[in-house]
Amino acid sequence: SEDGLTGVIYRPYHLCGVETPLSAAEAALFGHATACPREEPVADVIAVAKHDLAKGTQLDGGGGETVSGYIVEWGEARARGILPLALAEGVKLVRAVRRGEAIRYADVRQRKAGTIDELRREMGDGGWEDVGNGAMLPKLEIPE
């Protein structure tokens, strides 16, 4: 970042000779595995409008023209009722959404539930049943 507080390290390779023994040592000495899933989700990829979208616009999912995916904390996404990117395909908006605004479950017509909806419910995402949860919270705006 411009302020120097955050950064990204890119390694186009893995140092297996270093990483494998360290993982084995952590498991043996501290009793925890590396690269294992957590019990609770910590982040979600949400749908954010790429440009101003009119009421009735059909969302075309990740890689399309209408929405982008942004990562936010799982708890915030659930508390605000934000639509996951995985569910932002083939649904129509029931209100206009501004560019950069996170799209909520309440902003789209409910679609027929499928396997992804069932899996998300198992993870604690109430989906369209929890639409009222984030109604009083301010909209999440993604900075450019």
C-alpha cells in the first residue's frame, strides 16, 4: 500500500524442503496441523456492483458484467445479509444498486434453492430466510 502498512509477498514456488519439516514439527511439538480448515468460516466472497445497476437487472455472476467479488469477514457479511458471489448469477434486482455497493439478499428476487444454498446453510448462512437481519445496518460500500 502507499502508506507502507500492508503488502503482498509473491512466491511462484514452494520451498518444500523448508515447509514440510516445519509443518511436521508444528504437528509433533504443538499438536496442530497446518493448512487445515477452521471450524467456523472466517471470510466470504460477496457480490459488489461493477457499475450502477437498474431495478430488474439480472446478475451474471463472477466474471460477468454486473458484479465483482470482494472478500469480507464472514460475520459482517452475515450480519448485513450480503449476497455471496456464488449466488449472484441468474437473480434479478428488486431495487437499483449503485456502483461499488454490496448487494444484499434483500436486493434480489429469491431463486430456487439448490445444493450451494444447502451447503451455505450448513455453514451458518441463513440466506433468504435471514433477509431482515441487516435491514437497519448501513450499506457496505467498497472503496475504489
